[in-house]
Amino acid sequence: MTTAFTKQTTIPITELEQSAFCQTDGNLRTKTLEEEFQAGVRWQKVPTRYLKLTPEEISEGIEYARNEIGEKVVLLGHHYQRDDVIKYADFTGDSYKLSKMAAETKDAKWIIFCGVHFMAETADILTSPDQNVLLPNMAAGCSMADMAKPADVKDCWDDIESVLGSTDRVIPITYMNSAAAIKAHCGKNGGLVCTSSNADKAFDWALERGEKILFLPDQHLGRNTAIAKGISEDDMAVWNPFLPMGGLSEEQIMNAKVLLWQGHCSVHTRFTVDQIEAAKERNPETTIIVHPECTQEVVAAADMYGSTELILQKIAEAPAGSSWGVGTEISMVRRLAAENTDKDIFCLDPVVCPCATMYRIHPAYVLWVLEGIMAGLAINRIEVEPETQRNALVALERMLEIAVPLEQPIAPCPTMPISSFSENFTSVIRIIKVR
């Protein structure tokens, strides 16, 4: 086996790039790669012949490749993915659900993960060594995950130890939306991974074993979970990795029961209380349901909040004629509306802006990867280093020790201020020749 490595810096989403995806017609029509390039979107380089392929040509190519490769390939599509990619997916779901499906599909040698990089990493951790996890576009990162860089987290951990004298009673918890290295840090230091469905159980687990929680990387999920557990705002502090000691005094570090990493989701922080009030003004009977990655003010103003799977469940079970204002990614909301035509389902944000990093998975990239498989190439293979994999798996296994029921809606909580930031990250593109 020969391996070629190419360094590529993945650039965080800017207002210019985000606006390239924002559309007023609500169709989120996929253009040719060339057209999307011209709109200001930055992508992983791809052979030029893929740039001008029409949707029809891409569809024919994908169908041909799927037939040639057969059951040895599985395509996974995240809920936030564009419709023009979802239609090719064998399975759809959230990141962890898809990773488990990949691991359970033993006959599949090739796992094409139409999501973002941390999802493909998790799939690689959970799948067998003879399975190959491919990410169609290595520029498809997650802005939230990239806000917690391993070096910054290590510095934070060292700073906490210097103040407390020991980190033995500090339990790190990382949201699933994090790099494998961050999951590994938690596994190595007595912590675990959580999802938005089981974050409350993760908090219980951690506080049974320690006195403090370091929650990574989404401050909003951490804050909303802590408040729901009865933890006061006064017992929380936000760690800013750009400032010495996280911008906190030694007293603040010692007194905080929960240290929240200063990270956020660029999609879910778009939702506002004003949007909720406007929806209620149009129809007071509208039920507002939002994801816990939203700010605490939005969660407090909503009727319900919960994970992606909870949102799907609640709307599916809702009576015909009911109205739902949803605070989550637009592609998923549009799909929900199309699947539940007997209900009024709309996105709280009137501007149609999908997750821009997720949207970097263009159908042409899916075709490129599939044709690579036919040529004996594993394009954009995701490989987690063995030690990182072992430690990350420890954190994931601890998560599985706790109960993971679909959470029930929780009553609104008092509001509190928020903070946010963004950060660059670097990825490695791997093109591996398979014997």
C-alpha cells in the first residue's frame, strides 16, 4: 500500500461563504461545482472534469458506480445534508446513529460518510480495521468541533491542574460534535462523550465521580444541561482559550462547578427570541421546538427543546393540522415539512441558510469518491491514530454505560448571557492506493 499526503487548511465559515448558500426561494437548489465555486464557496480541489457535471450526469455516474461496487459500499447521510445528497444515502440519521449503522454493516468495505470530519472520525473508531471510512470533501469540517483544538484543551487542563493542584476530581465531558483527539482526552482523563439526548445522564455520571465538569466544546448545550440539573449560573464559568487561564481568576476556577468551553454552533446560534415571538404572534397555537445547541434565552422561550431525534419524533407524532416552529438546521426542517404535509412546519429563521460546512458535500464529490473506489483508490480516507482511537473508544464506551432514553421536553429556564468565537483548523487529505 502506498500513501500520499497533502496538507489542506480548512477555513472556517465566513459571512461571505455563508451567504453563498443562503437562498430566498427556499429550494436550496444544488448548482454545478463550478457555479458554487464562483459564489465564493471554498472547497477541496477535485479533478476538473467534475466541475461542470450536470445533476443528470452525476446521478447517472453514481448509479453506475453503485451497481458496479454493490453491497461493498454504504452511503451515510446526516440529517443536515442537502437533499441532492440524501437521495443517494442508504441510511440517514444523526452522527452517532450513523456511525453505529456503519459498524453494524459488516459486509461493507467502503463507508462513505456524507457529513463532516468529526462524524467520519467516530465512524472510523467504531468500525472494523478492514472497513474504510471516506469523507467526500475534506473541507467539510464542523465549526463547533474546530473551536476546541487539542493543544488548547491540553493547555486548559494544565492550567486547571496548576490552580487546583490536581485534576482528579475534574471530569471532562465532550459533546459528540468534537474531534477524535478531544474524545481521547476525555477517555484518558476519566471522562466521557455525550450526545444531546444523554447530556443530562452524562452530567449525573460525572458528578457522581467528581466535583467539577469541564464541558467541551459547545457552551450552550453545557449551559442548558447544567441549568436543567439545577446548577446555578453563579456556579458556571466560560473558558476562553484565547486568554491566559481562560480569562478566569483562580477564584473563579476554584468555585466553578461547571467550566464551559467557549464554543458554539454557527447554525443554532442564528435562532433568536424575536423569531419565536414573531412565530407566536402569527399563530399563538404554534409549538416552538428547538435544539439544545441554541442559546439559553432561546431554549427558555421555546415550548420544547431536545435532540434531533426528539424533534423528529415529536413532529411525527403530532396531530394533523398542528403548527411547529423549529429551531434547527434548514435542510432537516424542509425535509420534515415535505414528509408531514398535514402539518404546518417551518424554520424559525426566515433566512434560508443551511449548515455551510455540511453543504460542502456536493454530489460531484460523492461521485469522485465512488469512481475512486472503482479505480482502487481510497480517496479522503479517514484514519484515527491507534492510541487516539483507543482512548476515544473508552470515552464512547462510558457513554454507553449510562441510560440513553429519548429525553422528554424540559420546562423553560431563566435567561443568561452568551459568548462565542471561531477558529481555524487543519485537515490532512489522504489518497491511499489499495492493493
